[in-house]
Amino acid sequence: MGARALPEAGPPEGAGRQREIRGPAGGGHPVCARDDLAAGHKAWAKDRKTQLPFPGGPYVLLHTLSHLLIQSLSMHCGYPASSIRERVYSDAAGERFGILLYTASPDAEGTPGGLVQEARHIEHHLSHALRMSALCTNDPICAQHTPGSTMEGRWLHGAACHGCALVAETSCEMRNDYLDRALVVPVLDDPGCAFFEAIS
């Protein structure tokens, strides 16, 4: 599928806005992430006067991938994206990670049997999600967005907008926060930070 192992070394040379971000406890494998994701969280926490910790690079990676899979399922099976929910599991210290997608709608649109059947085609959905997320309709503006930018105030988003990674807020466990396509697939502004390789 073009996945690569989580990097053991630091980010690629010349990647000015990138560094390693480990899980909240500093343990587990490092994930290449942008400095400005943590800086954006810090600015958001200061503005909201909250002590919530930054969930870490692995969580942002899985959360974004979850949204991309929800969109792929919706496009290919006819499920409304708003009837699919997510749960992201990220335990960097224990090196345990997972994504659960489930239906929260009891009517015919969201029967569990139909969604379970789609698990048999997960490779197809993953491939489609990665291919579609490599380029956003709002690129290069979306790909170049800096979470720490005070002008927009979108401190918890990297390369993520309504054109690519955001889903219905009822589907998202984090209200469409902590998303960045650059951690999942190569994007225009940060091609060296992605967990998956480009799919043509």
C-alpha cells in the first residue's frame, strides 16, 4: 500500500518546518510532524485558558486518516458521511494505535451489516482515500496553511479544510480539530512528512 515504517531518525534535511513529535508522554516511535502543529495547539490552549495536552503526531495522523476513510466510504457505498462515526485510539507509550469506524444510524442507511461488509474492501478504500487526499481543491492555500497563524485563527489544523479532510462535526470525536493531510500523504508544501507514499 506504500506505507513506510515510522521514522527512527529526525526529519529530512532542509525541512525547515518539520521535527519529531512523540506521543503526549514522549514515548513510542517518533512521527514526523510540523513544528507549527504543536505551536498552534499551544496558542489555542493559551487563548482558551486550558491545560489540555497536545495529542501528538500519531493521533493527528490517525485522526486525519480516519476522516479520509469516512469520505471514501461515503463516496463508494452511498453512506452519508454524517451517519459514520469515528473513534481513534492512540497510545504512543504502549505503541498501540487503531481506528474504529462505526454507524450511529439505526435506519436503512446505516445498517451495521453493510458497513461491516465494506471492511472486506478496506484496501480499496484506503487507496482511494490516499489518492484523493494528495491534492485538495483549495491547494496550494490549504497545503501551505500554518496552524500558528494568528490571522486565520485555525490553530488546530495543518493542511486540512472543508475541501479535503473535514467531515460533519457529528461524525468527528474532536470537532474537526487536530487534522493535517501532510502527515498522511505528500502535499505540495510538505512532501517529506507523509506516512504513506504518493499513489498515482
